[in-house]
Amino acid sequence: MFGQYYMITGTGAFALILLAVITGLFGRNLRKVIPGPAVLKIHKFSALTGVLCALLHVLGVHGY
């Protein structure tokens, strides 16, 4: 059960932070396809949620 927790939080953190990096680097190009405020919301949500998942992963690994 704990292995699944570490895998989910680690993989989720990686995927969300990668999405934040992609929306940060290619935001101007994405705004041509998707409205600008939506790109910003996606970027903020994925960055904050990715950091939260990474924090949960690290705290879970160290037993807190």
C-alpha cells in the first residue's frame, strides 16, 4: 500500500511540474489556441499541485 502512495505522489508531482514547465515555456504559443487566462490558470494549478504532491512524497518517504 505504501509503495502505491509513493508511486502516485512521485509520478503525479513529476507530471504536474512538467506540465507547469511546458505551459511556462510555450505559454505564448498556447494562448493562440487557448484563451490567455485559461493558460495562466493551468500553469498556476499544475505548479502548486505539483509542489504539493512532491512535498507529500518527500514527507511520506521520510515517515512524517
